[in-house]
Amino acid sequence: MSGGEEVTLGVPVHRGRDFVAETLGSICDQTHRDLRVLISVDGPDPESEEACRPFLDDTRFRMVVQPQNLGWAQNISWLMEQVETPFWCYQQQDDLLDPRYLETLVDHARTAPKASIVYCDIETFGDKQGTITQPSLTGTPFARQMIQLVGRHSAVAFRGLTRLDALRRVGGVPTNEMDCFSCDTAWVSAAARYGEHHRVPVSLYLKRYHPGQVHPGWARWPEERRVRAWVVHCADLLDQAMATDAGQSERRLLWTAAAERVVSNRARPGYLPDSSLSTVGREDLLESFLSYVRDERSVDLPRLLGARWRQIRRWARELSLPR
């Protein structure tokens, strides 16, 4: 059980020898001291283990070496299952924290009971320099899902402070068959059902870009795989939206928002080929999404939306494709 710590900071590690010591050092420097740090090494990895071991002299730190490789999402889910403190915070193995990071987020969370997640802006460094921001996500659960569907892709709130109650209700990171493409965004959508997401407008999280990362490689997948990944991702968000406590008319709006997301360049992170932006490409993309949701996900949209598939398809086409 929690011995008085307020935050559990989970660090999943996979081949992390190059950067993890610097990351753990930035955790040690936090001005908010009431925390526990759980490091989960994803399968035997002597070099990463050796890089982490000096930090175990701090009694707040603990390291577990998984007997076999779990995968990125599954390793994070394992860490989430261990949380008993009032707050959870995910820490990427190669990113850094400003010393005031946890203190700032915890202070806001204490005064904002409606917030299930509190997050700050992200400053990028290394191969890519800039700032990633995302407005607060407020309003009703339905409104929050609409905002997620219509115009968001980056999972900024995933790198934030999450209340234990919301964490328990959401559960682990959902996986998909496309190497967990954008599954952190689906997790954020799930968390939006249980509370608002509040932005603290200051850059205290430092995200490192370097050649060893997985997500830049998504843009280099073959065209067919990129299209498939985007379709699967949009279906992931549709699943989370349809799980929202909403009436039939609201679910119909969520459905059309999901279809619009598939073919819109507002939420798209630049992974899709240019051909998908043409009129014909958008039509093909939407048809792929409709077929996937109906035939492979077996989503019972006729029951959820109170309409036949022909009508459901027409709604999607009329509201998402250019005339």
C-alpha cells in the first residue's frame, strides 16, 4: 500500500541504456518529493538494468525486470496496474522533466476536482525542436469526445498527471494490430469519459527526438500499411466514443465525427500518403473505414444509432466528403 507518497511515476524501459540515466536523474531533481518511481525493464536487458541500478539507492525507486518482452503498451499497462497512490504519471525513458514539473501539476490537480488529467506543454529537443501544445478538454463527456474526434491527434495528456480513480476506470493502454499505432491517443479518449483534461500553459516536459524512436518510422511504412493504420486508429477512437454515456442523437453525431476524422487533414498527423487527400483517395479511405468497422470490428452501429447500414453509410459520406 502507499506509504504516504502522492504520485507514482512509471518508467517503462526497453533498450534504454543511452538516455534512461539522464531521465531518472531529472526525476530525482523534482521539487515534489512525495513520489514513488517504478521502473519496468521490458525483458532481460543487462545494459539498461545497469544504467538504472544506481538510482535504486533512493528508497523511492524500485526496478522490476520482466521475465519476457511485453511490448511498449503492455509494459505501461503493467505499470498502471501497480499504482496505489492518488496520482499516476507516465515517464518516457528518453524524455526529461523540469524540476518543477510534478509540483506544478499536483498543485493544479488539488484545486481542480473535475480534472481527471492535468498536463503541461511539451518542449521538444534533439532532432526536432519546438513546442507541442493542446488546449484543455472540458465540457460534457459527449463534448469531450467530439473534440477528440474532430481535431486532435497528439496524445499530450498521456504525458500528464492522472487521478487514480480515472486510471482504474480506464485500465491499461488499448492495443491494436498495427503495432499499437497511436494507442496512447485512444487511451486519452477513454480517460476523457471520466473527467476533464486541464492544460497548465508552461513547458515543463522535455521530449527528446532521436533516430532510435519508433513513431517517426510510421511515416515510412508502405502506403497500404499507413492507410490501414489510420483506419484502425480511427476505429479505436470510435470505440471509445461509443462507450460514452450518450443518447442516440449524440451517438449519431459521434459517428459522423469519426467518419470525418478519417478523411480530414485536421487531425491527421502526416502519416498518410498524399494520394489519400484527393477526392478519390478520400472516398476510398472512407469506404475502407466503413468496411473495417462493420466487418472486422463488428460494431453494432445499427443498434447504437437506430438506423440501417445504408443510412449510416450515407450520413458518413454526406458529412465527411466534399461535394
